[in-house]
Amino acid sequence: MKALVFGPRVWLRIAIKVTVLLFIFNALFGIFNLTPVITSVNAYGTLAPYRTRLVDPDDIGNQFMPLEVLLKAHEISRPKKDNEFRVIFLGNSGILGAGNPDNATIEAQITASGQTLRGKHIVAYNLAHEASSIMRDFLIADAALAYKPDLIVWCVSLGDFRYDNLNPMIAFNAQRMTMLTQQLGLTGLAAQTYGHFSKTWWNQSFWEQRTVLYRWLRLETYLPVHRYIYQTIAPGIIQQFPVPKEPVLMADDPVFTPMPGPTWDVLTGLTKLTDAPVMIVSEPMYMVQDNPANYNVEFSRALYDQYRTTLSQYCQQHNLWCIDMWDAVPAGEYTDSDFHRTPAGNAIIATKIIQETQSVLGK
């Protein structure tokens, strides 16, 4: 029996038909906006334990996706109990708990303390992320409002307010960015870049959503099996890094000045989106005492002092609840970064935040 041999015209017709079918599939996928339907499937809480942290550092690139997907996998998506005072934490990798096991993060220690507020148990949720980005944290906070927090603790440092910061999470949440830009009149670089999302069948098509779908599938299948195990990092590593004698950043660095600038608007913006109180914390930072130019390898004294003064004035001007904890943790309780702390360092922060919360909101 002879093997069938197709001529060029047959193959051309096959190629055309396949192309047409793929185009129809892609168009229908976008017209019916199937990505939210597919990504609503969630294995966490049933087939796998909820995640206690929003992201894991070993696979951070594959965890940039719509925040609704990440939050469904997080323990905050559990139904809120009647006796729960729900607190969410926003911030950088130090607040995330880099170098700390799960039971040693700030959030875990607050929950384990058994402290109460207004007759309810304080339960803290870790919604921090890697690196610093004020706009990314703002988007996370907005998405987390659906889970009815009673208090938002927003830990910030100078690095959060960079004017040139375009965190990848913002790109994957451009629709939310656009909504907030229009609602609050935001003007920063993130709003200019991602605040003009247009909902069309094409940007909802399979081709455009393929990365989101792949990362959702990885989140639901690979990550529950290969859960990241956090190990304690030894204290003092940061002390081995020499701090330059010349300023690492000038006081008029255009990435941060003038202060305040467009990136600061989200501090007041969040208070307009929720009735829940927002505590803005100037995050503790490692510093050396014997360097007249710099506090550490990241920030010069002149620039950081200017930032702290500006933040204090900004909070007073806009009637924001702000506390300055920048020097609350001794230098010996930092590990491998200016913002990574030991469990004991985290305990200091946890205690101070509990005390501040109970003092302002009442026991």
C-alpha cells in the first residue's frame, strides 16, 4: 500500500484551515473573556493548604499575575470569623519575612501573640512582596479590600517612593491601575504607563493572556507540591558589606526628589478607598553609626533625613496615621540586607505595632 503523498496545495489548504480555526478560537476566547473563568479555579484550601505569604522568592518571576488569582490562593481568602480583627500587612521583602521561617515573620508573631482588640483576636495577614514599590503595594491593598480588613499596616521606606519604579505586578494589573488612576487622578509614572487600559477582545484573547494562564496553572499545580521552605539567615551578614565614605545618593537625586511627588499620592488615596484605618509605618532600617555620609549601602544620611522629615510633614498635613520606627531595631538584629531582620528583630516590630494599634483603636 502506497503512502499518501500530499502536494503543496493540500498542505496550503490545511495550513489556512488551521490558521482560521486558531483565529476563531483566539477571538472567541477574548470575546467571552474566559481568563477570569479559568483562573477562578483554585486548589488552595481544598486540595492544598493556603499560602501564608503572597509570593515565594524562589519563583518570583512566575508570580506576577492578576492579584485576584494570588489572593484566592492566600489564607486571607478564608471566611472571616466573627471574633477576628483582621490586619493586613503591606511592604517589601523584610515585611514578607525574607530569611525567616513561617512562624517568625512579623505577621505570624502578631497572630501567635493572642492579643485582642475590641474583644476580637488580632489575626495578621502577610501581603508583602519582594523589593520596594509603593504603587504595587497600593494595588495589593485595593484588591485585598474585598476580604474586609479591619486595619491596614503599610510599611514604607525611601525606596518605595522612587519615581522611576515600574514593578512588573502593575503591568499584570493594568485594569485595576486604570480604574484607580481615573478614580483618584493619579499622575505618577505607573499611572502614565499602565493607567489607560482599554478592554478589547484582543487583550482578552488567549494569545494575550497565555502568560497569565501559564502562571495560574503553575501556581495551582507546581507550587503546592514544591512549596518553598524558608530557612533562618544568620544575623550580621550585612555588617560585612563596607559602607562607602562618599554619599551613595545625593540629597537632590532626581529619582526621589522633589519630595513629596506623584508617587506619594497613593498614601492619601488608600484612605479614600476604605473606612478601615491605615497605619503607615516608617520601616526599621539597618544603619551604621560611624559614617557621616551614609546610613548604609543604600541610602545617604542627607537624603534619608529629608525623606523622614517630608513623610512626617506629609502625614500631619493630610491627617494620616503614621509612626516612625526607622531606628526601632538594633543593628545586630539584621541579617543579609538593610531591611531583612532576625526573628527577634521582627518581634520588636510586632510588639510595637500591637501596642500602637491598641493605644489608638482601643483594647
